Amino acid sequence: MRYDCLLLDADGTLLDCDSAEGLALQATFVQFEIPYSADYLEIYRGINTQLWREIEQGTFSERALPVERFVRLSTALKLDLDAAPFGCAYLQQLAQRADTLPQADETLAALHGRLRMVLVTNGLPMV
């Protein structure tokens, strides 16, 4: 069977979303002049993973995710984060990071011209 089009997932397949997530979180804390600790990333990831689970189960709205994850992080860290602007700034920081995973460039180069490729994501749009 020959395929004419290949759908490629962006996050975790081509792009190093783990690295981008960590760098974006740290940069957002710096942007808001709030001291950052490396421990915050694992706490954030736990919260974010739980919220995505709730979205998949239909018990939480994806539209509320950009704010709610930082409401919960603020509570967990006992910090006074203004969750809405913090969440918006985080998405902006995240959008600036697009490092590819190892072998992604070589894979794309090998496929180039052989079939149509479409980059897809379930990531959030800018707010």
C-alpha cells in the first residue's frame, strides 16, 4: 500500500517538548521576576498531566487549561501567581522553542519530496 500523505505529530515526535516545557517554565518565572527552582518543573508536569487526563475523560475543559494549570501550580508551590497572564506568557515562551529531537531532521530530509507531510498537534492555540 502506498501512502500519499504522512501526518507527523509535532510534540514528542519531531519536537523536543520536554526540553521546551522546562525552558519555557523557567523563562516565564524569570519574566515575572519570581525565583525559580528546578523542582517546580516536576510539580508542573504532574499538574499538567492530571489536567490532560481530565480533558480526555471529559471532566475538564481544554479552554480552561492555560489558566488552571497555573492556579494549581500556584497553590501547590504556595506562590502568588496571577495565573491568567502567567499562563499566556508561558504559551508565548513555549511557542519560541522548537528544538527537534535527535534524527528528526534526518528523517524529514529522507522523506522530503517522496510524499506530502503535514505537521499536526493537539497543543493549545495562543490565547
